[in-house]
Amino acid sequence: MSDMIEIRWHGRGGQGAKTASLLLADAAFMAGQYVQSFPEYGPERSGAPITAYNRISSERCSIHSNIYYPDYVAVVDETLLESVDVTSGLKEDGAIIINSEKDPKELRPYLNGYKGRVFTIAAGHISRKHLGAYFPNTPMLAAVVAVSKCVDPEEFLKNMRESYSHKFANKPQVVEGNLKCLADAMKEVRE
Amino acid sequence: MIMSKRDRLSGNEAIATAMRQINPDVFAMFPITPSTEIPQYFAQYVADGKVDTEFICVESEHSSLSACIGAEAAGCRAISATSSAGLAYMSEVLYVAASCRLPIVLAVACRALTGPININHDYSDSMSVRDSGFIQIYAENNQEAYDNYLQAHRIGETPDVRLPVMICEDGFITSHALENIELEDDDAVKAFVGEYKPENYLLKHENPLAVGPYGTSPFYMEARVAQAEAMKNAKRAILDVAADFEKTFGRKYGFFEEYKMEDAERALVIMGSSAGTAKAAVDELRENGEKVGLIKIRVFRPFPGEELAEALKNCKAVAVMDKSEGFSSMGGPLFAETASACVNLENIPKMIDIVYGLGGRDFTVDHTKRVFARLEKIVKTGETGPVYSHFGQRDLREEVQ
């Protein structure tokens, strides 16, 4: 399937990497795509490294293995760069997006010689600003959309408003905060 | 044709949705990973008043199926869900449900059995109870899990069948993966599945009956033969319900799916989500002109032996892919069934068994191609080589090439 985009998420248990992968699938689904979102669990404990995956394509994908040659990698916790080979198999014409306040070139030395594009986004900072707490997965989700264009960014924001309004029907005050997180992250993700 | 609705759900939510649409009388539950979400979603439906099911939280899987046996014997439609050790713990009462001819529907998110302890997918659990008398139907993805569930009650409740049904999905790979799905309208599902009106049941005062009495030697064998006949009858019921399902909802099902088998010289016999992955490999090899195909087993009990032999009879080499280790020292349960199904063919294909994917060990498109390469070598040399081997493990043994 030539138009398929494969994304691998690295996070730690409890940070929402799996949820981000689910939300991305939701957004792509609402844009009319075929989606897969699935987690890979290691030992079940808070803080342990976890991996989640997305496949997004215009036709249904029957492959149900993990993703070894992703187009994009999203790292929700930059401390993983020291312990997990996050760029393993990552395509050189793809990109890696890391939750970090650092400049991308400061992180390149930790990426095992990866030659492709490197982006950072201060997801924690954005989340604290608009949600008053550390929920890095929401800004990360927007950064991944901005870099990969796996969903049209404008359509993405429109669909997410609908999705959040539905999801947070009982606490509408968090809808605007989440949407601001998304909008800021799309602007602030840097190469 | 009735319009379906596009949605995106995990396998667990798809099965829970089917349960909600059917609105059974009793759901007895005890949680275990990775099937826990099924009763979790269902509990929400109960709380939201979307079903009027009696939702019973019990203290073990032995009890959850026992509660279902009681309810079903009383004339109710009863369901449960489980995985792995939960299914093993149910084992004793699975036989009771089947021999009492109670068409309970049990969703199983298939997961490895201990040990080492492991929460991920293989068929250790469902294969360990393959001889319990349950009908077993397996799914490649969330859509098939949903569709199989919609067909399960009618198959089990068919008057000359009356057997419980296991609807199996792959733990995590299907149960926890969100994918697109076509959901059917609630009313259309209710109309398709229909009401459960058993002819006889425990609490029918006009015709009271005993359920599960002692069977002395002069009676035990008759009961077992009747049960074996019921399992044979299930074959026709499965095809009848599938035909009506296709007419109603447009998706086609049978005992197994033949994928690019028309002129296939090399084939896999495989089950579940791995079949989807293997299809992508078949597509790639077909683009290079290689005559390869696969058969995805949907119905394991009753085993469609004659039909499978017919589908394999023109193959030169077949790899049977077993996702459970039976410790027979000569292959897994799918191989045993496939080989015995083919034993009376005039030209039996060369046949090997590959035990793979245990405890969630991943199986990829490239792995599938390695299996087809081995089959190519068997065709070229005429030498089968080791009949039974393992695939994907580290260190212990070299993979057979």
C-alpha cells in the first residue's frame, strides 16, 4: 500500500502514548482514512517504557505485526533516548518528533546517527500553560500531525474540537485548553 | 440490504457492542486480561440502561460459567467472556455446558497460558479446551470478531445443534487494536439474532426436566454420541447462518477463507490476525508470479476436514501454522487436524508444521516469506525435512531453512 503512513510512539507507562496513538487514529478516521492503533505492552508498571503504533492508509490494512520500519517516530519522554533505540528502522526520509525543550541539534547525538529530520516540541510546557498539568500527549499529537501531515492540519483541528466536545461533555472547560494545546504545538514544533 | 455504520473500535469494544445489540438475559463475569474490557464496556451499558441484562459479578471463572449454565438451563440466553488462565479454570464446567447442550456464548480473547506467566496472544488457552464440546470460531480482526459474535447465538441455538459457542479473538492484537469497522443497526441485529425460545428448559412447568444428571454406563455413551452428532450438525448450521448473514449484512463467511488458492502450489494453513499479515506476503509473492496462497481457518470446532482436504488437494507443499504448543512432540493441534483431514487424499501434499508466535512473539510479512521460501525448497528437492519445528525463537535451535 503505497500511501500508508506508519508511526511508532515511545513513552512511559502512564504518560499517554497509547492514548495519543488512539487520538491520532480517531482524527485520521474522522478524515475518512483507514486506521490502526495498537499498543505493545511490556511489564505492566507505571513508568516502564511502552510502545504504541499507528497505521494510516486509504485502504484497509490487513497486516497485524508491529512496525519495524516506521515513517515517523514520536518520543513522549526524552529520557528514553538514553535507554531505547528510538530511531531503529526509522526511514531516513521520515522524521522523529521528541518532547523536549531543547533544540533538535542538541538531541541528534543521542539518535544513533539518524540522518533524517529531527523535531522537538516543548509539550510539557504547552500542556502546563493551557491545562495546568503535565499531559504531554496532546501537544505531541498535534506535532506529529503538523510534521507528518497524515491528516490535513486544519481538518484535524476541526475534528478534534468535535471529538473533545463529545469526550468532555461533562467538563467543557477543558475543551478550549486542549484545543489551545493543539494549536500552539502545531506552531511551535521546530526543526 | 440494510445500511451499516462506519466506526472505529477495538476488538473488545466490537464484541461488547454485539452483546449490547443482542441484549442477552444474563452476563456472568470475572475479569482477566485481555478480555476484561468486554465486561467493563458491558457494565457501562447496564449502568446507562442500554440493556436489561442481569449482570452478575462472581468470584471466579469457574463460577461465571456455572452461573451461565444455571441461567441457560432455566431458559435464558447467557454469556460470558474470558482469557487464558480464566478459560483453564473454567475447563471443568465447559464440558458441563456442552454435555448439557446449553448454547451459552463465550467470548475468548486468546492469550498464552503460564508459564512463564505472559499476558500476550497465542492459542494455548482455546486449544487446551478444543475437545470440551464447544463450537469454536476464530476471527482475523475486529470486524470478524463482531460478525462472528452476531452469528454465534443462532448457530448454538439451532435445535439439532444446541451447543455452546466460543467466539475467539486474538488477545491484544485484535482485542486492543483500534481499527475501522462496519457496525450494523441495533434493530437489524436484533431481528437477525431473534428471540431465544428453547423447546424445553429447567423451569418449564408443563414439562419439567433434569439437567446434568448422573449418566450410568448404559446411558453415558448414548449421550456422548448424540453430542457428537450435534457437532456434526453444527457444520450445516454454521453455513446456513453465514448464508443468511451474507444476505442480510453483505459480508461472506464459511468454514475457512481461501486466499489466492485457485492455482496455488504452496499454501499456508493459518488462523487469526496472522492470516491478515500473511495475506500481504501472498500479495507480494504473487506479484513476482509465485503460485502461493493461504487458507485461514475460521471454524476449528467442528473441524471442516473434508472441505479443507478438498481445498488443499492440488497443493505441492503446505505449511500448517500452529500458534500453540501441544507438547505432542510431533506438531500442534492445527497440524494434527489438517494432516488427519488429508490422510485419504490421493496425492497428499508435503506437509510441515511450524509452531510460532507463542506468548505474543511477533509474526511479520518477512517471516511469512521465509516460510514460503522453505516450502519452495521442499517442492524443488522433494525432501520434506523436519516435519515439526519452531519459528521465531532465539538461541535454542536454528530455524529450519
